[in-house]
Amino acid sequence: MITFLLLCALAAVGGPGVATQFERDVRLLASDRMEGRGLGTHGIDLAADWIESQLRARKLQPAFGQSYRQPFQVKTGVALAAGNRLSGVADDDWTPLGMSSAGAFSGEVAFVGYGISAPALSYDDYAGIDLKGKVALMLRYEPQERDENSPFDGKRPSRWSAVRYKILQARERGAVAVIFVTGPLQDEPKDRLPVLKNDGPESPAGLPVLQVRTSVAQKWVDLAQFQKDVDSDLKPRSRVLAIAIDGCVAVQNTYVTTANLAAILPGRGKLAQDVVVLGAHYDHLGYGGAGTWMKTSWLGVPLAKCPLDLWVYQELLRAIRPQLVIETGTAFGGSALFLANMFDLIGGGEVISIDLRSTPHLPKHPRITYFSGSSTSPEIVQQIRERAAGKSAIMVILDSDHRRDHVLAELRIYGPLVTPGSYMIVEDTNVNGRPVLPGFGPGPAEAIDEFLRDNSDFAIDGSCEKFLMTFSPGGFLKKQTN
């Protein structure tokens, strides 16, 4: 059984034209038409069609009965569903983790230290603990992680610190759920929770997995003392706590269907019955997704922006010196904090940030005011108009619901608030095949097209796209001066 990797090996003996063929094939698979071969894209389907055509052309046997393909599902996303609860813990003091399975659980809580069983290092947090039917509470990371001489690979994260490894260890020992917590040594003491996000194409963990704030777990066990003691002698101190807990993790996973492609080249000679399997993956990063811009942050706070656009933002703020920036789409608050910090440097200015969801633990800054609700609701709009009254310079950034009708409504509502010479910036005009997410449907770019037909006082300022890479092509709208 072989994949395309073996085809390359076969082609390597094909003569001087092989290099030209390789170049042509690589250029095809790396072309824009293939959309980075990301899971769920039309491009990866085109790549699969091409690979299958190569297998057929070489008259190799299908590996899966009469087919070269083996379809399967891959998890590509995760979101909160209704029904999440954890007894005795406030909703904003815990979160499911991206690899969690959905389901209810209850049981005594067993504190299993770092959740590590490393016989090779003579360290076992599970020694003497019967986890069957219990909820496993464990620390992230590993002991002595700031000690260069630690047997856990010095200061580098070892394989023992991997979250999935820890979950598997607890699951195999009969745990009904896993609760993670960041220890005081690592939390320093921000008391933050991780963002719920997909952890890659792996399957769900097979049991509920969540994380609580450090301040919550500290009420159950003295984490600071535990870390200090274990770092000093590497002796586990796991124990069953005198508490029980019950809860429910409700998450909704998103899947796409993809396929393995494989073919068989029958063996010959004395080794004809032996089997050699060669494999390679044909999927890739697609448009980047969570591996690039979704890992961007400002002073530790996530913000889903193109850094080159943020550079242009600060240039506009310096040139215009707006008294007010209105932002729709708060998300994690990173962009609002960025704007506020720019105002700190420039001197003056405030930020109003609006989001449909009320997100806990947004960054606090005296220049930022958060509004919770729809950016187009009459109640929110009235409050914003009142706050904008009398301001001599106002800028607007639209980055909430990206569907055309919503963006068009925002353009019509907030356009009149923008002062002449200032900007209304529409984010993510690159969706709906411009060039990303071709199946998105009419979005921000289509809304701008319709808006500009009836609003000649705004014009696209192409100079704001000087870095050639932007999430907002055609989205920097400058209000004309009289």
C-alpha cells in the first residue's frame, strides 16, 4: 500500500524529465487554486482528485476495495453549547477545553499532582490512588520546569507535560472527568482561563475535560505549597480530597469529511508477500486559520487582526487624533486594548467597543467602555450617538457579524458619526473568495459596494494597503472633506 510519496520514489528512476515533472506537480499543488489544501476547503478536494488521477494513470491497484479513497471525519472546530455547569463554581471561573467530550459527570475529587506517570524518571503521580469513578484534578505543565537540571528535560517542555497524554493517563485509570488548573508558579498570578478552541484534528478525549481558575482550585488544595514541595524533592503528593463535584460539559464539535488516498503496488520475487507502507499527508495549512492570525495577541490579550493592519491603525490615529474610536466586535478585547494603548502614547482619546456577547474578564483600561448587545439595536445605537455628540474627530472600525446585510446596516448607522477626514474601517473584506472562505456568501465587501453607490462622501483609500497584505482590501473608507 502506498500514497503519493511512493509515486515520487517511482518517478525518481524515470529519466531526465523527472525534475521538470516534479516542479510542475509541486507548482500545481502549491497554487492558489488549491487554497493551501486546508481541511474543509474546495482546494483539498481538488488535490485529492489530482492524486487519484496520478494513481490511476500508473495503473496501481485501489487499496480500499474498488476505491482509492477511504473517507473519514476530522474535527475542525468546537464551540460552547447550552447546559454547561460545574457545582459550586461560577460560570466565568471555568471553561471546557477544546478536546473535551460532552457529558455529565460526578464523583469525589482526586488531586493527582501534575497527572504524570513517568516510570523512567521514577515519578508517578498516580501511585496509591484509585481513580475509578473519580474526578481527576491536575496541574498543567510539569515539576521543576524552571530548573535546567530537571530530569523532565530541563527547562524545555517534556513529553510528560502534554495535555492529551495526561488526559489519557487519567482516562485509562477510570477517571470520569479531568479538571486542569494552572499552578501559582505559572499563573503569576493572573488567574486566567484558556480560550476555548479546537486543538487540532484529533478526536475528542472520551470524557469531560475542563479547566478552573487558579483561585478556585486553591480553595480545594494548597497548590503553591504542593509545587514548592514537589520541586524540592520530586516526590508526588497525590491524594483524594474531602470534596465531591458534579457538572456537565456541553460543547458542539464541527467536523469535515476528508479521505485517505492509497494504492497497492504488488510485490515481486522472494519478498512478494512482505508489505511496506509508505505514507505522506497531502493536507496543509489552508488559509492559516488558528495557526497564524488566531494566535496573535497584544500584551497577552488575543486579537484576531493582521499585524500590518494594526500598523496602519496607529498611523491613522497619529494623523487624525480622534477623540473617539467606535469598534463593533470586541471578541477578547485585544484590539480595544491596542487602541487604548495607542491613545496613551498619543495623548487623549477613548474607545467604545460593542459586542453581542458579554465576555467575562475583558482587559480593563480607563479609556475603554464596553457595550453588550447588537451593534445595530436601537438601544445601543442611541447610547453611542449620545457618547459621540460633540466629539470633533471620530473613527469607526466595523468587525462584528460579517454577513452583508449586517455590515451594510452598520455602515449606514455609523457612517454619519465619522467626521470628515477620518475613517470607517471595515474588517475582513477578504472573505467570500476575496481570496479566503469562498463559500462564506455575501459579506463585508459586498456591503461596501452597495453602501458606496449611495454615499459619495466616502471613498476607498488604497494607500492604507501599502504593505500589500491586509485583511481589509478595499475596506479603508475615508470620509471626504467639504
